[in-house]
Amino acid sequence: MLERKTGKEFRESGLLWFINTTLHMFGWAIVWEPDTDEIYAARTKFRGFDDENNTKGYINVSKYLKENIDELLKEASE
């Protein structure tokens, strides 16, 4: 039912950015520490990302979906 992934994989997929775009509204964020690969929730004063990071985030999430859509649909249908 679960497949463990690293924090780096989560970040590179664009999903860390995607989730944080919503969490920032509430003053929260998911933080990834690359040196330890630790992921944790934290309070933040950040409220969103700049245009460059948003563009990168949308591109990364789009790539992730393109590369994984068949498997996602299969899993959802099982």
C-alpha cells in the first residue's frame, strides 16, 4: 500500500511546492532538510512564492503528472 520516497524525490516532483502553496495561507509549511532528508511541519511567516519558483513548481508538477498519470489512474481504479 505504501512506497517510501525520499524528501528529495518529493521536492523534485513539485509536490512539496504544491502543498506549501496551500499551507502558506494558514501560516504553515512542510519543510525538507536535505542534509538529513527529514521532513516536518512548521509555522511560517511566508505567504506564497515568487514568480520564478511558481513557474518551476508548475513545470515540475506537470512533468510529474505526465510521467505518472497512467499509474495514478490504475491505482485509483483498483
